[in-house]
Amino acid sequence: MEKYDLIIIGAGPGGYESAVYAAENFGMKVAVIEKQRLGGTCLNRGCIPTKAMLHSALLYSRIRRHGDELGLTGSNHLGYDLSEIQKHKNAIVDRLESGINFLMKTNGIVVYKGHGAIISEKLVSVTDDRGGVEVLETSNILIATGSVTALPPIPGIDNHGVVTSETLLELDKSIKTLTIIGGGVIGCEFASLFSSLGTKVTIIEAMGQLLPNMDRETAQNLKMILKRTGDVEVHTNSTVTRIEKNYTDGGTLKCLFNEKNSETESGIESDMILISVGRAPYTSGLVAEDAPKEITAVISGKGDIEVNENFETHVPGIYAIGDVTGGAQLAHVAAAEGKIAVSRMNGADPEISMDIVPSCIYTEPEIASVGLTPMQAKDMGIDAVSHKYTMNVNGKSLLSLQERGFIRLTVAKDTGKILGAQMMCARATDMISQFSQAIVSGITPREMARTVYPHPTFSEGIPGVLAEFNSRK
């Protein structure tokens, strides 16, 4: 029986980065169990493929909309081939997966292809696609199995043409119409993607705004921009009642829903319907059928895995990170949690702060947030001041014909320290980490403004918003 210091179940960002970290920093003998491709949902069916397709779609849309203004002749006749976009996406995924494979080999990490199941706190089985079973021994187990698309109990959800984000990412032929159930991050990113390619998109969201976890101003701006640039129709405060197949009209789908304060049921017909109401922890088959109750109880009644501040379960030596724990469903969160868990299992203090974690949304314009919003600070009883800098006076934004945007900063009145930042502008996802660093370091706008920013850049918006505070001192 092969013995390891650490066995990791799942090779997404949390799993493979934990493996490399354990091998490089602590010299651990590590095995990773993955039944699909290395990289998990993020690399193969989520973050990377979505952004690759978005990049193609947004380039196409921007040239179509602004080509004449930029002096690009013939832009009105520009077309696209979705199958070629797929080839580009797949090439990027393949290249990145190859990089992960290289990291595994160079760090002596053994990869087992198959389904991993916990037998006990020291034993894990691997079942390959032919049914062969191998049992491995380990000192520590790290669960990094991620999440799967949550499917709500909507009548008719099993109709052909009702898809998840994973299915839609494999689409190689254009569609005329798309209905998206769920206006969160995934729904809004796919709305940006397909509306940019000319698909008529409708979003149906149960909450009172798009992006329910974001502040209202950002959500309202995005709704307006999606409508103006892509003719996206948005229905909020709406509950989907059922999905019907229209066999007399080319097999289109009809999504029926009730809108708040409306006495009549509404319906939208489309070629496809995307379900994007969230994701659920993936624990199917994680524990062997004959495992003791103590091991079975690792999975909570809610279907997730509960852990302490060290990301350790109630069973010593068994850890869990990422989406499967029911926390923030972000690749960079899973990776950071994995490094903390590996540090703790080796008796070391982690060098990562999980108090401040940025979130990013890849629409156009991009959206990024870290720390507290003005409303959150108020709800927490913190006396704070907030100012906003609009990017319509930023030279780089103007010359590249970017959508309207802003940078908003919230600062504590008593200490003067930065509490949070929200950005809705080009390259927001690349710039938000500057504010993350500022919050973690506990600095003030005046201290942050000591840095000289180059011109012309989108990042000049940062000293722009800092000046809103410093000029009022």
C-alpha cells in the first residue's frame, strides 16, 4: 500500500495549488486524486473558458459598435465563427492544464486518475474508470472537491435546451435568443458574452436587482449598460414557475414567471435557457459506504463540510477548503485556504490574511470590490466617509471608448484608514488588488497617494479618487 504525507481529493485551484505548496515548502509526499482534467471547474468549465470566450465576444462587439468612430472601415460587415472561438478557448485551457501537469511532475506529486473516497482518517480509495480500486494510506487528507451547478425544482427544467454554464461553454453554433434564470455573477457574465455576439438575452432574477451581493449603484449601472450595449432585457423580483417546450415553433422553449406586483403570468420564448442560480458543494461519493459514522459525519446536513479556522474538520487530520465548505465560491479563496490548511497541518503559521478578499465580475465594464461598501460600514455602526471618482474624465478611458465607470472608496473617519473600494471600469479586476493591499496594510488615502501613477493609464483613476479625500483635509 502506497503511503503519503498528504492526499488531496480534487485538482481544482484549491487542490493543485495546495499540492505544490505542500511539496515546495514542507517537503511533503503528496498525491492528488482527480477523476476529470487537472484544473477543476475553474480551468476547464468555468473561469478560464468563460473569460476566453468573453474576450473574443467583447472584441467583436466593440469593433462593431465603435469601428467607424475609430476609423476602422468595414467593421459593420465583421462576423464571427463560434466554432473557431471554441478552438481558441480550448487551446488556452489545454496550455494551462499542461502547465499544471508540469508543476505536478517537477514537484514529485503523484496524480491518480479516478474517484476518491475516504475510508477512514488514514485511508483513501481510488476507483478508476474501469472499476479498478486502489487503497492509499496518508497522514493527512485535504478535501477540495469544489461545487456543481445548483438546479432549482422548476417544472420542465429537464427539457432539451435547458442548460448549465458548462453546457453553454461548449456551444459551437450561434443562437438567436437566450433566457438566463439567475442574475448573479455567472448570469451577468454570460449575458455580456452572448449579447455581445448578437444574441437577444433576457435575464430573470428573483431578487430586487442584478448581482444581489453587490451594492445597488453598481447593479443599476450594469443593468443600464447591458440594455444600451446589448439590448439585454432584465426582469427582477421575478419567480420562474415552469418551463415549457413549444413543439409548433421550431422547438423553442418558453420560460414562464411571475413578476412582483403583477397579477398576470409572463412568458419569454427563446432557443435556450441557462440555469445560473448558484452552485452547491460537491460531496457525492466522497465518503466510502462502509466508512465509520465519524467519517460520514464530515458532510453536514446541509451538504457542505464544516471546518474550523484551520480548515480542519471534526476529524483530526481531515481538512476541507474551497466551495465544498459552503463559503465564498472563488478560485483564489480556495487556493489561499489550501495554503493555510497545509501550513496548519505542518504546525506553521500561515502567511496569508483571509480578512480581505477581492471579488471580480468580468462584464463590460469590469466590476471589482474589496472590503466594505458605504452601506455595509453604516450597518456595522462605523462612522465612515465615501467618495467617488468618475472615469469619464480619465484619458485612457476616453481614447479607448470605454463605458462609463467609477471608483468609489470608503474610509473610516476616526483612523483615516481605507475600509473598502468598489470599481466599475476597464481593468477594474487588475487594479482592485492595490486597494486590497492598502486595506491589509492599514494605510490612509494620503499615504497611498505618495505613489506616482503613469499617464495615460486606467490606474490614474486611483489617485483621482484619493484626491477626493486628501483635498478635504
